[in-house]
Amino acid sequence: MILGISLLISCGSSATQDSPVVLSRDGGWCWFQDPRAIVHDGKLVVGTVANGLFDSLRTGDVEALVYDFRSEELTKVELYDRLQADDHNSPVFAVRPDGRLLTVFAQHGDENRFYYRISWTDDLTGWGPVRQYIPSESTRITYSNLHVLTGEANRIYNFFRGLDDSYKPSYVYSDDLGETWTTGNVFIDVPTQARHRPYVRYKSNGEDAIHIVYTEGHPRVYDNSVYHVYYADGDLHNSDGRVIRSLAEGLTRPEEGTRIFRGDSSRVPWVVDLELDSHGNPYVAYSVQVGSAGLPPGKGGDDLRYRYARWNGRDWEDHSLAYAGTRLYAGEDDYSGLVALDPDDPNVLYISTNADPVTGEPLISETDGERHYEIYRGLTDDRGVTWRWTSVTQNSEEDNLRPVVPEREEGRTFLLWLRGEYRSYTDYSLEVVGKIVND
């Protein structure tokens, strides 16, 4: 069933004012699936998972929020009714050559299938029926990442975790614009007795290359490093272009990629965001848990940091970025507020932190006297060596988390984030908000 609820935003220009537009009073997303938000044909499309905050019948609803910049109309589309109350299930989108959208989403490791739908026309509020694809009977899927390569006759890749119950990065592909799918393989192996699960961010140039940054495993159970490879012409390459082996063969171990950051027990990283500059070179944001060596889960995460790395064509330039503050909740000690890179400008980014970005001092709101996560805009003039910070939010009564910046259209840069309380990935009370942040 398709649910369309049209809401007229009372003041369309409010998206450019200090107060953000509320796109949904109940929604959430994780950060290992993309694109979670796109701007297409004058419309902003955002994927979320409701937690049933105001209506228990919406618990686990997979939704697309469609905001039309021209009409100032906001439409909520139910893509799937009560799939699972888990922010890992948020949908992602790809634009087909005919202007229609493909969306894909999946449960958090509990099923062997992903779900997909295709919009009827360029009216992004109407969608075709829910369909399913099972890569293999033993697969346990988590996450979805869609990338269209025009240079491969518009082949669409969906990268996910868990082919054949492997916990490993895997893929399927479609040669008919998402109508049908073909199973690929696991493409990053971790040859250890433990079932380590590399965490991966992807970014495509839309034509002939897909960049990939990843870790060996979850930072809770492995002292990760951060690596980069890219896919082109059927092969996986190191950052300098050397062929490692084909995508069909995959990496036999994570260390075959180019190392960006070497972690250890006192500095454990996790990838956060990845974008490409105008020359097709990648730039990366990641978090590092500092000083928690030897502590059991639930006892660390009091000092998280952000870092920024940029490929210059020869080497990775890797720099400290900002203090990220503390963990979101005990048990997931590496959960930070996150970073959103501006996909159209490698010198601009946005962070969520409950610490002063420069000094690390706790951010205590003058409004309620509590410590909260705030959004900051960072600007660099020296390729990430130093940063200037300005507040997007300040003195809040709620946390401001998980910023996202979709690619610009018609000169608009739209910043999205989640505002409210995040207790766990299955328990959150969050609004989806956004504002235009053009200079």
C-alpha cells in the first residue's frame, strides 16, 4: 500500500532561516547505507525508518519524505509497512536514466532478501509494488548502497553485508535498471577465525568508478585501521591505480587495500563518510576512539575524535579534524554524532559533537544546563590541516545528530540531521530536520 500525506510547510523560506524545517516528527537512519537523501528534479527525497513515537502503527515503517522546492509541499510515502524498528533499515535511492527512482532497503541481518520499488514516473510520490530479491538462501542482509555506472551501460550495483551468512561486504547488480538482479560475491574477506565484519562506505562518480573505504571489523571487537580501494573496469585498485584483482575475485584480506590510518588499541577508527572532488579524488571523514585500550564494552568512548583524509593523486593527506565528544550510549562506545562531508566542496563539512570542536570542552546548553550534541560547519583553506568552525545549532534542548548533505542541485545545498533523543539503533525519539545552508 502506498500512503501519501501532503503537508504544506507554512513558510517555505524557513528552510533558509535559523530554524530548520521539520520533515518528519519520527524518523531515523544509520550511516552505512547511501544515498539516504538525494535532490532530483527540484525535489528533496529522504529515506527514514519511523520508531512509532506518536503512532505505534508506524513502528518500523520504511518511509520516503519528498519535499518539493517549487510547491513547498512535503509528502510522506510509506515504502513498507512496519518492516522492523531499526534504523539500519533506512532506504536508499538511485536515479534511473528515465528519471524514475529505484529504492532498496533490507532488515538488519534477519532475512535473506532485500526489498525494492520503482517510482511510477518522475512524480516521486507514486511507487510500484514491493518486490524482493534473495541473493542466496543462506544470505543475511544488512545495509543497502546503490550506485549507477553510465559507463557500464547503466549497470546498477547494490552493495550490502552478508552474502551466504558471511558478515562480509557483498554485492548484486542489475542490467535492466533495477527490474531484476544477479548475485555477485563477497569482495572483502577477513581470513580469521572470528567472524569480523568490515564496515564500508561507498561513493561513485556515476560513470566508471566506485570508491570504497573500510575497516577490518567492528571497533568494539577489533583494533581497526582504515583502508581505501576503488572499482573500475571490472577490477579493484589501490589508491594509486594499481590493480589488486577483479571485483569478482575480491580482496583476500583487508590489508590489500591502501592504508589511510593505522589504528591500535589506543586509537581505534571507524569510517564515517566518503566523497569525491571535482577531479574524482576521494576525501574521507572517520572517527577514532582514544584512550579506551583494555576497557570492556560499555566502559569506553569518553573521548572520540574526528579525522579528515584527502587523496592528492599521490598520497593520502590525513589530519586531525575535531573533538567528537562522547559515545551516544554505552555498549556502542564508538557511536559518535557523525560527520557529513559536502559532496560539492571538499573544503566544507558538518559535524555533530557534544564537545567544543577545538578544545574538547563539554558543550553545556545555556537553555537547559544539559550537555547536548550540536551541529558545526567546518571550513578549511589548506586541504584539511586547519579548520574554522561556525555553529549551525547552539544551546539546544535536544541532541542534533547524524548530519547528511545530498549532492547539490540548482545551487541549493541542503543540510539534514536528526534532532531528539537516541537511546539505541532500535529505540529513538528523533525528528528529521533540514535547512538550506548556501553561503
